[in-house]
Amino acid sequence: MKIKEIRQLSDAELASEIGRLERAVYDLRAQAVTEKLADPTRITKAKRDVARCLTVRNQRARERAAASQTSGGQA
């Protein structure tokens, strides 16, 4: 998944995508253990997709926190 595609997702869709990707990493690891995984680079690619999604989620959380501090701190 491209970072542009991830940034277009809503918060709920992003959470769903993170769950789906984490499950995919788990399944790929299970396939690797049982030697049924044809392309071992898929694990790395899936892990990077999870990291991209988590990065976007954390950026949004920091932006919300910064916005609430600037608007909430001034009266």
C-alpha cells in the first residue's frame, strides 16, 4: 500500500486496515514455519505496510494533541 492511499483512509478504516495487515503478517509467518511460503519477501512487505499505517495513526494523534493544547490552553 502506498502512503498516499493510507492517508486517504478514515480513522476507522485505518484501524481496520492495521488489524487486517497484522493478521496477514501472522498468517505469512505461519506459512513460513510450515515451509509453504513461496515468496519470503512478502513478510517484510507486510510488516512495512503495518508500520506505514501505524505511522499515519500516530501522526494524526500527535496533530490532534497539538491542536487541543493550542486551542484549549488559551482563553
